[in-house]
Amino acid sequence: MTHSVLLPPGSKLSQQLLLSVAEQIKLPLIQIARQAELGSLGLTTDLQQIRTLADNGIKLIDSYALGLQLANQHSYELAPEAVSVSSILYEADQQLRELARLYNVSLELNIHGRYEPVMAHRQGLQAAIIGLASALIEALPAQNKGQQTTLQLATHRCRYGIVAGVYANIPTLSSDTLKRGRKLYGMSRQPLVEVSHTSAAGIFVADAIFRAMKLKLHVSRHHRLYGLGVVLQPSSQLALV
């Protein structure tokens, strides 16, 4: 039986997701507090780092709130529209630049060829992609021992539709890993311990948003990289010829 991660608002699953989000925003709050303490002592503080950490925490909270909103709407209220996957990925890339720089991660857009519009809730899709990417950006330094690494925001075709996703060199990311994480988030500080040292809340918030949109987050591979993506259906009315 299909259900939304966030329904009803008081359900155990909803509480687990809230706990995951709360755990996730602890780290940036601690980092911001330390920077503020340095400032109070008259020492140099990194205002850009404070701003980036705060912005990322706000995005996560906003995405959680959006997931609640989408999950509590009737299907006829979701009103998917024809959107460009390329533009969604481009906007996500722009919003993630400062966070990626903070974690020494190189962002790449991997969009080759022309893709027809897909049917999706624009705000939900963009928030989910940013959530997935943010979680992997935070995970990559530990995966690659502090060396600069690359995260791709990519789209490609598959036999079921058009895939939008985020990809990196994380061999430990698998379908089994994601399945275990779904069972553990909200109960473990590191539900995706093979992938991230954090609660990886961005991934589970994205998962919730996709479910509310009647889509499924899945693990996939693209150009020998491992990633998380979603299959979207092309808009037949606006297909390019």
C-alpha cells in the first residue's frame, strides 16, 4: 500500500523525519556559534561561512515544510506543470555553489542533448534536488579524505522516462544502503553510515517530497558514478520534435 512519508502530520514517520532534520541542523548551528564566539573575542570570523551554513539550514527547514504541505494536499491540488529539467538543475547548481565551495566540492552540470519538458511540481522537484545534492556535498569530504571531489547534477534518458539526479564517486551508495537508511532515519544519528557521517536529512526530506508527488527516489549510476535520482515523465503536449 502506497503512503506518504509525511502523512499524517503526527505519525511516527513524520516525527522521525523531524528528528532527522533537527539532528542535521545541529552541526551548522554549532559552527555558527563557534564563529560568533571568535567574533566576541575580537578574532577574525568567516562571515561568508556563517551565511552559507545558515542559508543551507534554512533551505532544509523550508524543504521539510514544503514536504508537509505537499503531502497534505489532495492529488488534484498538486497540479504538476510542464517544467524543464535542465533549468531545474541549473538553478540548483547556482544555489549550491557556496555550500560546495565550503566543503571543497566541485559542482558540474551534466546536461547533453535536448530534453522535452517533464510533468512535475516545479518547487517540489527543485527543493528535492537541492536536498539530495546538499547531503552528498556534506558527505563527500569524508568519502574522499578531504581532497576536492566532484558532484554532478545530471539528466539522462532511460527506458522509463527522463532521469534527474545527483552523482559522485561513492561506491558505498547502493539500493540496500538507501533501504536500510529509510528504516533507520530519525532513530540513528547516521542512518546512511556507509555514505555520510551526518543524519543526511536532505536525502530523506527529498524522499518525502518525491513520495508526495507520487514519484520514487532511487539509486542509479550514470557515467560510472553513483547517485540518487528520480524518473520523470515527459510532457506529451510539449514534446520537442
